[in-house]
Amino acid sequence: MKDNTPTPVTPLLQDEEVTILPPDYTLKKAIGNVEMSKMLDEAVVAQAQQNVDSKQEDFLQWIGEDIAKLERAFTDLTVKLKPGNLHLEELRRIAISIKSQAGTFGFTLASSVARSLYTFCDNFGFTEAQALVLRKHIDAIKLILQKRITGDGGPVGQELLKDMAKLVSKFR
């Protein structure tokens, strides 16, 4: 079985940090094997969408595992107080995974909050206020998925994203 540990690579610019994440084949498995020449065929696209839509319940189970990992990484980061350690990198890795999967299965709002969490973890000095911002992101993702809020969440979802952006801006 292939190791899914992120691979550090030599940066293109001297001060640039780059990590290549392993590919996630969840969507490919849901779509099935399709010849590249037929990939954009209307019937193939419709069947692929139907296959993805049928996996939404499975997605909610899979994502529950990622939420549990987020919680563990957050607890390790805040309770063990090890700023700049692997726990923050684990938060980032899980956030980007949630971002891509949630968007695929129609949870656009959860995807946006996960993207915000991922970005916030990028510049992190570790203060109690920053830990609170992390907690708010995790709680928002959990709530969106528990309530099964698909799409962008409408006006309430847009207000949530604005509030998150203000919070991130204030404590970055």
C-alpha cells in the first residue's frame, strides 16, 4: 500500500515552502473507469454525476473520520501547546482534504470554511486568540455537515463566511 505522507520538495524560490500532497482518488473511484476520449461525453458526465450524488451518505461517514482527526489535532495543538509543530500541519492537511471532498459532494459552504481554515493555518504564531479562530472554523464545519447544509448556505452561509473572514483578518 502506498504511503500517503506529504512529500517535501525543493522550493523554486529560496524562501518558498512547498509540500506535495498525495492525490485523493475518492472521486475517481466514484466515477469509475472511463476512457479519456469519452470523459466529456454528455452521458458519461451524467452517469458520473449520478454516481457521485449516490455517494453523499458515504461522504458524510468519511468526513466524520476527518472531523475526528481535526478534533484530535486541535486538542494536541492547544493542550500540548506545541506551536509550529506537526499538529498544525495535520490541521492544514485535513482542512484541504475536507475542502476538496465537501465541494465535490455539494457542501460548498463547508468547503469554503475548510479553505479558510487551511489558509489561516498557513501564517500562525499560536496565541489563544488564534486557537479560538481554529475552534470556530472546526465548529462551523461540523455544524454545516451535521445540518447537511448544501450549496453556499444562502444568506446565512454568506454571513457566516463574512464573519469568518473578519475573525481571520483580526487575528492573523
